[in-house]
Amino acid sequence: AQSVTQLDSQVPVFEEAPVELRCNYSSSVSVYLFWYVQYPNQGLQLLLKYLSGSTLVKGINGFEAEFNKSQTSFHLRKPSVHISDTAEYFCAVSGGGADGLTFGKGTHLIIQP
Amino acid sequence: DSGVTQTPKHLITATGQRVTLRCSPRSGDLSVYWYQQSLDQGLQFLIQYYNGEERAKGNILERFSAQQFPDLHSELNLSSLELGDSALYFCASSASGGLQYFGPGTRLTVL
């Protein structure tokens, strides 16, 4: 069984400041890791993924994440946020193959002007 | 635009009724996944189909069922609806096991 913990339900940040959204997972098997973003009244859009290889993963809109196997973490970062980054961010894990995704409860990123 | 389409966008119905949600995967994707997003439970995996056959089951209620047709579109059937079934229902598709692309969702309101 897998689980995902997003430690912060809300993260307020000033515009142009850096941000880190935290994600920890637990799994008994090798995992694939994902971050999705959900803008208000919209579906889920893939930000980035870790399937294998380099532990530093770059995604869209200037976001990146680092896979840390020893700490079972996959934190999302952006060096400078914009008002348009206001959204709900979901971390997800999959064991691959036929598995559905297991999602965290989400982190609401609030950008303050 | 992910290439995954879902209809209808919104659905309002009454308790005890039955509804069908439809999903068309991206061209070439054989796998379809269904998820439920509610305030109480968050995003939960319901069920997966691959090329017409059920592949994996998550937290899907017995009142819910799904199928995938030869043209690869999928339907999620929800019956004996309860107030607590009000949620956003997402469909996702993938070509292989790892990367899932999500549709815009169907918002179900049960009154």
C-alpha cells in the first residue's frame, strides 16, 4: 500500500518570493512520483514527474522537484512565484503498471501581492 | 488541453437516481482511470480499465460500476445516488502505466 502526506494544507507566499511545497510518501515498492496542479474550477494538469534517472526533475512553469529516496520525499520548489501560480497542488505516487495514483490531500498555494 | 474529454460537464440529479458519466481517452491510449474528488475524501482512485478489461480497483463503491468499450471510451455508472456522492469525477488516460493525463471532470450534484 502507498500513501502520500502533504504537510501543509495552505502556503501563503509573497509574489516573487521562493516557495517549497512539501511531500512525503510511503511505499513498499519502487515508485513513480508526480506533482499535479489544479487551477480553480479546472481539471488536473501534470507539472512534473519522476519515473527514474536524475533525482532533480524540472517541470513546466519554472517548477522543479527533487526525489530523495532516503527521506522518502519529493518536495516541489519554485525560485520566484507569480500571482498566476495561485492554485491547489497535489503530490501523487504510483507503483507503476496498472496502479491508480494515490494522491495527497493537496496544498493550496496563495500568492500575496 | 490534455486530449481527454468528459461529458457532461455538470450533472444535477436527485437521491436514489442513476447517472452515467462518459470519458473519451487520448488517441492511442489504452488505459482509462476514474477518480473521485470530494471535500471529505480528497482525490481517490476508483477503477482502471485497459483495452476493455478491468485492471485495478480502488475505493469504488458497489453502487458504482464502469466499463470500457471497443472504441476505448469508458463510462462510469453511479446508481442509488446519495448526497455524499456529490463530487467531481475525473477520468484519466495513459498509454503505459506511468503517465496519466486528466480530463476536465464532471461535477455531480445530488440533491
